Amino acid sequence: TGPASADTLEVVVTGVEGAVKENVRTQVEPFRLAGAGRLGPRRLERLRRESETKAREALRPFGYYRPEVTARVDSSGDGAWRLTVEVRPGPPVLVEAADVSVSGAGAGLPGLAEWREDWALQPGSVLDQPAWEAEKQRALDIAADSGYLKAAFARHRIALDLERDRARLELQLDTGPQAVMGEVRFHPVGLLDPVPAP
């Protein structure tokens, strides 16, 4: 007889939608796939506990620091299991203040002025760390496109007050000097005589 077939485990996430749900699923699924074989009671309980921890961690980038997460494992047939992760995200952390500034030789770039005006994480919005990272990258791209290749953030800080569910953002982009290309000169070179084959 051949080896016994491995058990299967389906993951179901409830209580959240969109990118938040996808991030919870992404964090919960990889660790449960390690190893094959039958899933005994001890391993199922470990998977259940770890999925709760992973789900809590997956909610933080989207501003949810105090969620209630409950996971349970149910049998759905011979060797088939369902891990249900129920999420109640709780109150999100809101941006209380955003101090976004630009310094350096490129501080007056129109693109960077527009970036500051269109800043996504305005006071009152939910703290969204993927948006924070995307905004930082957008500013660096604008600076680089204008020749400020050494632009960097002199200050980038998220100060959390979890008792009040508030965050203060501080971000200062220093463009540094503009890279200037010197004069380019081309020197025509005559065609070389072909080398005869030996």
C-alpha cells in the first residue's frame, strides 16, 4: 500500500474585506502549508493559536492595533479541515496630525509641492502604512526625475498613541543637491580597416 494521503486545510477569513482580508489570508496561509501528512489534535491546536497571532499582526499595517481575533478548526470530512479566522478589527488608529515638509535645493519643485498638497494621510484618515510607504516612494521618484538622485528622508516617524487610537506623522524629505551632467562631447572615429583572416 502507498503512503497515506495528507490532510487538507482550508482557510476562511471573516469580518474584514479587500486588502485587509487579503493580508490576513497571506499571513495565515504560508505557515499552515509547512509539512505534509495527517493533522493531529496537537498540530491543529497550534495552527489555531498561531493563526490568531498572525492575523493580529496582519491588521496593524492598516491601522488596527486592538482587534479581537478568534480562530477555530472544524472537520469538513475525512482528512479535510477548515480553519475559520473571525476578525473584529476594532477602532482604527486615526491620523491626528501630519507634518510633511521638504528641504534642500529642490524644495521648490512643483511636483513636490503637489505631492505635499495631495498628501494621502490627512488628519482624520485611518493610518495606512502601505499608503505611507507609497507616498514616501512617490516623493523620492519625483525628486529623482528632476535630478535629485540623493534625496532621502531626514525625518520619518509615526508616533502612536494606542490609548487614544491616534497617530502623529512626521516626514521631512531632504532633496540634497541636483545632479548635473557635464557637457557631452562626441569624437568621430574613422572606420578601422578590417583585419584579414589568418
